[in-house]
Amino acid sequence: MRIRKETIFVTVFLILVLPYCKKERWEGKIYKENGVTVVGNRGAGLWDKESGTEVEFIEELSLGVEKGEDHLMFFRLRDVAVDADLNIYVLDGGNYRLLKFDRDGHFIWQAGRKGQGPGEFQYPDRVAVTHDGNLAVLDEYIIQYFDDRGKFQKSWRTEKSFRDITFLPDGRLFVNIFLKGQPGVAAEYYSAEGEFLEKFPDEYRYGPQMSPNLGASIGGGYFKIIKDRVYLSIPDQYEIREYDVAGKMSRKVKRDIKLKPPNIVVSASGSGVSVGSSDSSGPCYLYKDEYIINCLTLVEKISETKYEYKSLLDFFNKKGQYLGSHTLPGAYTLKVIDSEDKFYFIQWDPFPRIIRSTLRL
């Protein structure tokens, strides 16, 4: 019996190609909404069990000990920043200090102490590398500047409460502000000298109306500048918005999962507000310019006083298609992805430490 060569070729082609076609099956939908591209993800990601893709973080550096040298015993770690030379800056809020380590984890200096004077801290919350390689610490309504040797330079007082600060290459500041009157996220641009320049055009509000003097936040997402794009992970629902730096929205990326609504309660008198544990989405990061990684926190109420937290990283490709999720160990928070695409996590329990890891896919 003779078999035609064409038949053999087609059979071999199908054997080789069909598994890859199946692997790339995507169940979502791309459509337009008020002129903006929406990537609506549904169901399981492309990294299903049959794809064989696994996410693995390889720990390569750890800073922090339960007992040991003073500069490694952290208390209420607030933030981490990494400069162009991969020096690591640690904002140790409970000890009212800023510490510098080199890329290999060797301690270099510490600055700051508790107080209200120049270079002293009361409520240190964020640290950022400035456009010229120095440091800025956000301390409630004050931004304090230090040079790369830890010497205090200057400070200026803000009129609004800032949530996060990022320095652009031209020296401007991109700032997330804490909104009052209703929970939400908004951003503004400032000059290097602290002069207000303009408001970012879009903002997002959620939750109950409150007194104009009250504010609240469930955490999660905020406006984040990455290179020449701005991203917003909406805190109380699964939607990632992408903008240019002028504020023009180009895309929304969604997943078909529902987050528990924020547990925000305004007192009967309207003079106070309480915020309970809640699911939250964001912030998001870019990895190797190929993947969007979005942080997701899911909260399960165990009893009246006990909650169980699950932290995940959701991966999307450049098209915004959902790939899959990776569950982080308990009490892990992603803070930075540096210029060499290394990940910096804060681990809260059993003692505070910073972990630098490489991602293996």
C-alpha cells in the first residue's frame, strides 16, 4: 500500500503544531469602550496545566535578622528603593531611619532618627531615588532629601497628604495624593522645588461619601509611572488602566473575578470612619517589558477577630492576556523590580526582612 508524501507531511505538521495551538488558546475578548481598547480576560490563563509553565522565584539576597547586628534588625519596614547602581535603600519606619546597602548586601550607612528637626522622622512612609541619584523620604506632610552619602540636604512641606512619590528624569515629581471626602486615588505633578504643576487628568473614587475632612483607603493600587507609561490598578475591582504621561488612556485590562467590596464604615455622626480588612488589587509592575505583573490580595474572614490573607502575583503578556497567577508565601509584599529585572519583597513574619529574588519561568 502506497501513502502519498503530501499526506505524511500534513500528518507530521498537525502533530507538531496542534499542541501549541491548544496552548495558546485564549478565552477572552478584545473590544472598544469609549474609544479605549479593553482586554477582557475570562477563565483560566494561558499558562494552564497543559502548558507546563511554572513561576519560580530564586532567592539570592536577604537583608534582615531576628537577632544580630543592629543595622539588620528592622522594625516596621515601610519601603525599599534601588538606584541605578543597584544600591539598596531601606526605610525602617519603626526605628526612624534610612539605611543604605550595596548591591551585595553590605551595610554602608544609616541616616535619620526620631524627631522633628532637619533629617529627623516622625512618620516615614516612602523612599524614592531622585532624578540625580539622591534620596527623598516622604514623612507625612514633609519630603526630606539626603545625598547618596546619607547627609541631609533640604526639606519642604506639602499642603496635601502624599501616598507615593516618583521622580521623573527631568526632575519633576509624580505624586499620589490621599483623597478626602470619598476613598479614591489621584495623582499630581510637582516641580523639583515642590511647586504644583498640574493634576493628572484621571482619578478613581469608590466607597461611601464622607465628610470633606475625612479620608480612607483600603490600600492596593495607585497610579504608578513606569518608563513612559502610567498604570493604575483600581483597588476595589479588577481593572488595570494604562495611560501616557499626559493622562490619555489607551487600554484597560480586566479579569472576570469579583473582589469583596471594601469594608469602609462612616460613623453615624459622620465624624469618624473605620476601614476593615478587604480584598485589594494592585499596584502593578512591568517585567522585562514583556509582562505586566499585578499584585492581588484576597482576604478570608475566619472569625470575628481573625482573617486569612492570600497574596498573589497575576501575570499578563504585552497584549494584556491573562497568563496565570503565582501565590506568594505568607506575609510577602512586592516592592520593587530593579533595572536588572530582580524582584525585592518585604517579608513581615516571623521577622521583617527584605528578599531579592530572580524570576525563573
